[in-house]
Amino acid sequence: MSTLLASPSAGSSITTRALSIPRAWATDMRADEADRVLGPVHNYAQGREIYGEGDPAECFFEVGFGVVRTCKFLGDGRRQIDAFHMAGDIFGLEITADYTFSAEAVCDCALVSYRRHGTGSDMRLSQQLFSYAMHGLAQAQDHALLLGRKSAIEKVTTFLIGWAKRSPNETEVTLAMTRQDIADYLGLTIETVSRTLTYLERAALITFVTPRQVRLRDMNALQELSS
Amino acid sequence: MSTLLASPSAGSSITTRALSIPRAWATDMRADEADRVLGPVHNYAQGREIYGEGDPAECFFEVGFGVVRTCKFLGDGRRQIDAFHMAGDIFGLEITADYTFSAEAVCDCALVSYRRHGTGSDMRLSQQLFSYAMHGLAQAQDHALLLGRKSAIEKVTTFLIGWAKRSPNETEVTLAMTRQDIADYLGLTIETVSRTLTYLERAALITFVTPRQVRLRDMNALQELSS
DNA sequence: CGACGATTTGAAGACCTTCAACCACCGTGG
DNA sequence: CCACGGTGGTTGAAGGTCTTCAAATCGTCG
């Protein structure tokens, strides 16, 4: 179900198609290619680029299922992940002509694309988009506090709690992303992330069922450590 | 001159009063107190709090002159400065009921306040605000890249260049803020900022006329170092 | 099983912080 | 006129956190 459609300001004129069954055959197309052919629903395989920094920002996206990362790069390849987007999230909304980020599929995912132009005429939709922009702003600012002022343990626990809160089960969490993704989100190295997670497991605050499956055993203690 | 009024979508219905001569006698009032009495123009003395994190967000602001910092705090007092706002900038725009930041006057400054409610009915104004939100978002995201992935030298040079670009004279720059402010903006300590500036001066890339007055002597080299 | 990517672990070192002292500037007041 | 105190800024030395480089282990999938 599309969040834009499900929002209080229902009846958006952008599209009448709800997010539906993914079309596996669209997996190998880029957004701009696929959109001309397929309409607004696209599938992306794990690792696939959805758009690159500097590409013309013709549309923005809503996640149907799966996880998307938006990130920026420095000249020498250093990467900073801005956010992980999951079902219902909007990303790729730009005011400039081009994307200021690149976006990639963290795991297989389905997206709904919305054309940018023409969105100015719908008042409620504009407010909806404004709301998303403000939400993104608040997130980015919390993220800056984390990046600038938190220690490795605080960063990792903050991440775990934040991810858990957005997961179906708050204490039994599946990490869709690699350690490298987590590191690039937290401004750490992969080794520091790994060591910190090991530390948390040794301290009995979390348990790894598999490297991607975590049980949060002591939410209070984690909350304590998160700042 | 108010940027909102000077913008392409001129004729905003929010206020008809252009930013005018500062009223020194308003200096000792908080925004909410002063607004009832004075209307939309306020002065704030250096160091004065404009609003605090968690205060009800009744209005947002445009800087007339001077510099404002918006920042967040952790429980133990660690501070992260989100942005420095100068003439023409908008800040304090929130979608939640309360401010998610605190805002303080970096130096004596004059602000125009705008009431939040009632802004939904003006289409062009909404777009203007959306534009400001998106601009803030882009800034916050560049800031995250800096905080997460840049070294001290890169951070400091990035800051200097960014500040210079917004200054009247790009090579002869006045720093309105203290070293502590710079440190809290860059996610460093005051000592590291000071040492890095000294290093840049020894390398003949900058010269300090006074601790607050910098000449950028080699913009290309600085640009090189900034990432 | 065997290979490959992902993750963990170890040891050494770099970068930044911490703690402490010193310096420069400035308005105040004896 | 200069001592005084306060703020803001610089510098030094030591230490800690995180990174870097390297190797081992795990997990998954032909």
C-alpha cells in the first residue's frame, strides 16, 4: 500500500496505482529506462544502483518493500550513507535538477516512482512532500549529532535501537545491510563496528543468531549506552 | 530586506513589513514575549538564546543581520552545531509542535519572526518554505559527509571555504563565532581547531590579522585540502 | 567439499582528545 | 599609569579511541 495514497490527504492526483505485485522482469532496468516502459512500479536486485549522484532527478521514489541506501562519496571513494529507507519511506526528492545522492538497493526491493513535475499543482500533495522533507531534515540533523559527537559504542547502540524500532519485531532484528554499510552510516570502519558488536554480545546486551540476525536482550542497557 | 519578500514569488501575504532599523530596546526579550508586543522584528544580543530545544515552535525566523547558530545537545552537555545562519537565511522552521533545536545569537543580530499557522493557505509561500526545507536538507547532508568522513584538516578547510563563500569578501573573512563554535560545528575539540588553523597559517595558506580576521591566501590549496 | 565474500580478531600506529599551562587582548579600578 | 581579572585563543605532553594492515574464521552456495 502506498503511503502517499494512504495518508490523511488521500486522493492524490499523482497516481492511481497502488504498490502492487513486483514485476521481476524489471530488475535489470534503471529507473529512467524502466519508467518509460513499465509505469511506476520497479524492482531492483540487491546492490543495484537506482540512480547516481548527478543524474537528472526526474522522479522520486517510495519504497514498497526491501531497503534502499542513499549515500554520498568523496573524491577518493570514502562513502557516507545518509539513510536507509524501508517500506513506506520516500527518497530521491530533490529541488535541484540533479540528484545530490546516489541510491542503491541494499537488498532486493520494489519501488514506486513518482514524476516530479506536475506535483506543484496539488496542494495537499505539496504539503505531504513538505512533511517528508521536514522529516528527512530532522533525521539528518539527529544523524549529524551522532556523527559529530558520539563515540563508537554510542553510535552502534543508537543504530541498533533505531533499526529495531523500525523493524516488525523490536527485539529480534534482521540487519538488511552489511557491516560496511553500517560503518559508512555511522562514520566508522567495518572493524570498529564488528568489534563493538562483539563487545555488546560479550556484555550480554545482544545475541547474534547469525551475523545478520540480532536479538536485543537488554533494551534499557542499550538505551543507556546510546548517549 | 526580507528574502521572503525579495524572492521571485514576491507579494507574500505573511507580512508587509520589510526588515528595518533594529530596535535596541527589544534585546532583552525572548521571541514569544517580544512578538506579542513588538511585531515581527527583534534584536538579540550576543550569546542570547532565541529559543530552546523543546520550546513550542510558534514561529520561524529570518536573519536580518548578524549570525545565529542552531544546535543540539546530548545529555552530558556535548553540543553539535547544525548550522550558522546569516542575513537572508531562514531557521526555526519545524513541522512538529516543538523546536528540535536550540538557537542562539552568535553575535548581536536582528531577526524577523513569522507565525507558523496560516502559512498553509498561501501556495507560493508554501513552495518557498519547501524550498528552504530542501536547501536545509542538502546542507545537513553535506554536513553529515563532513562529520562522518573527513579529517580535521579537511573539516577546517571546508569550513573556511564555506564561510568565505558566504562572506562579503571571499578572501578577507571575519569569523563571527568562537573556536568552540567552530569545533562544535565540525565535531572536533577547540584545541584541534586551533592547532589546525595554526598549521594552515604556518603552511602559508591563511593569515590571521586577528584571531577572528582571516585572509585566505591560497584558495586552490585550501580547496585541495578540503577533501 | 571448496571457493568466495562477509565477518571477526589481532597488533601496531595515527589521529584526535584530554589535561594543563601559557599567552594575548580588554575593560575595570586602584 | 599599571595591576588585576576574565574571556578567548594557543601550545605542549601524554593518553585513548579508532584506524590501518594483516590474517584467520565463518557462512553460504555451487
